[in-house]
Amino acid sequence: MTSASQFENLGLPSVRIVRILPKITEEELFSKKQCYIGISLDNPEFYGKSLQALVLWGIGNFERSLVVVGDHLRRFNEQIFNGLGYDEAVQVANTLGDSFIDKAGDFFKQIPTRRLMLTRWKECLQSEEYKKSKVMLDELFESDPAFKASVEKDAFAFARRQSKQNKALAVTMEEATALSCRYLLEEVAVFGALSEQGWKVELYPGPELGVLVDVAKGKFDHIPQGLKERINVELKISDHKAKQI
């Protein structure tokens, strides 16, 4: 197995577990063979040494890791904050994905492909697991008021949080919330599909989405099976150099 020791002179930050959802022991968690890391291109934790520390923590604790670049998903952000039309938003989002891969590529190439795989968001949308998961979630969004409210709560919170950070909306709050709901339904459907494909453990340097916390608590019926089986690991990346990864 690739060891983090070969990267020990990089001066990387440390990584620790904050929470595992649903609650299981670390022994149970690390008995899983695979994990994935969904890359949010707006999150600074997914660049530079923070990204390296996160990926090395993954390959240090699991046999195989998958990096999912959330580039095509970012088209919604381009519509919300930059007012772009769909086609232009897709082009900009994919260009940002290209840039991320170019910057991180040299690091990724140091890790054997049997240990670390890379995929892009649009590829995730092609699977039958995703298509089935998306149909189920869309139907649930229309038929279950509690599920719809949970998604809308996350969507509204995102738009409001960005506004408070002086990131002006290029559309109305109503339009921003609607686009954010579409973003979330697509994202959650991909997570369900990845779980069905064997990638049940997600590593993320931040808290879980509220709607997925509700899913983990069993609040909704007719949820895709993959979402019932997935595990979210909230991680904290600290500034000081890690003694051990």
C-alpha cells in the first residue's frame, strides 16, 4: 500500500475525524475498503496542501480512493452568482474543472492508479444507478412535503450564506433557491449512485448536508437504497503539520 511516509517532508496539515454519520466505530469505518472525496471547486480546502493531506488520509486508511471533481455541478453556481445562461455556465464550470486537474495533476500522478482514481461529475450522471436515484429523488421532492422542506432549507441557507459573505446573487432569491434545490437533488442522487457502486464512504472537510442528516436518521420513506447505506465522515484539516496521517 502507498504510504504517507513518502510525502512526509511536504509539511502537510493534520487530518482528524470530527463525526461519522451514521454513528459507527472507527474500527467499523476502516473495515470498508473504499472511500470517495467529492471536490467542491469553491472550497479552499480542496487546493494545495489541504487537498494533499485529505487525499493521503484517504489512501492511508482505505485500499482505494476515488476523487470526484464536481465541475459540471458547478454550472448551477455560475447561473446563480454570475447570471450565465445554461450553455455558458456549463463551459465555465468545465473549464474550472480542467484548471483544477491541471493544478493537482502532478500530485495525483505520484499515487498508483490502483489506489487513487479520478472521475469528473458529468461521468457520474451517465450511470444507470444515478438515473434511477435521480428519478426517485425528484418524485420524492414532489410528493413528500418533509423531504422537499429539508432540501429547500439547505438550498435557502446556501443562498443566504453566500449573500452574507458579500457574494451577490445575479438572480432573485426565489430563483437562487430553486436552482440550489436542483443542485442538491443532483448531488444527492450522485452520492446515492456512488454508494450503490461500492463507494459508500464519503470523506468531506466540513459538516454534512442537513437533508442527508435527515436521511441518515431515517426520516423519509422511498429513499434510494444507496443513500441508506452511505457513510459520511466529517473531517477537520488543521493548520499545523501532521505527525501522522
